[in-house]
Amino acid sequence: KVKKVSFWQLADIAAPSLILGQAIGRWGNFMNQEAHGGPIKEGTYNILKNIIPKFIMENMNIGGTYYHPTFLYEGLWNLVGLIIILIVRRKRLLKVGDLIGYYLIWYGLGRGLLIEPFRTDPLYIGALKVNILFSIVLFAVGGASYLVVKNILRRDLPYYLDLVNENKEKLKNEKS
């Protein structure tokens, strides 16, 4: 408020950092042998051992059983999301605030549909897995922030690329 920076601009700045931090942070789960998936079946193991580096497969061997490296699945999903965000933000497609919406949608989708079904340590509220429920909420909030807030309530927000170019021009003029 004091610097007159919009919430949506700050959220857009945070989105790539959040997804990168989550991609890197998952390696802590790997080091601690936690938050892994269920046991890998023999046929799946034979496929994965040819794709996944040996040091990862060996660390996923816990008590003589190989487990799905969900940290790797989520880390790669987040890395792909980061690359998409970094590419798309260079096009005149996004308005200010869209990056955080895309981030929430991407993360919620990947976590809820791709990662959590593999996990064996879920927390439950009744019959619902908390992590899947939370992922659905992130997906819905991301979708709502993008579709409702951005396209109905705040149509006046500038395009992300226009704002970046405007700021570059201001810096260039200040240096002159």
C-alpha cells in the first residue's frame, strides 16, 4: 500500500519462486526417505530403473522394498510448470495476476491428481484424504482467482508484458 504496488503484481512475482521452491524442496523428502509413494511392482520397477537414476532408486529402497519416488514426480511436475510460466509470461497473453492463478491451478492439479494418489501416508478427515482435498481447494481458488476475479471483477488490469516493458522503460529513463 505504501509503495502503491498491487497485490496482483506481488503475487505474480511470488508465483515462479513458489513453484521453484517446491520443486527444490521435494529433495528434502528424498533425503529423509519420507512422503514417498507405495511399493513399486516388479514390472514397474523394471521400467523405472531404466529411467530414474540409480542413486534415486537406491534411496527409495526402504527395508528391502522399492517405493515410488513421489518427490521426483512432484519436483518434475513443478519444474515443467515453472518452465511454462517463464515462457508464457513473455507473451502478451497474461494480465497482471494471472501467473498466481496459473500456479495455483497447476500445483493443485498435479498434487491432487498425480502425486497424492501414489502417497501412502495420507491424513484423513472422514473418508477424504486431506492432501487431495487441499489440492482441489488450491485448484478451485486458482481457477476462481483467474476466471472470476481477473476476467469479471478486474478487467482493467494491464497485460503482464506491457507492465514489464513499462518498468524497463522507466529504469532506462532514470539511468539517462
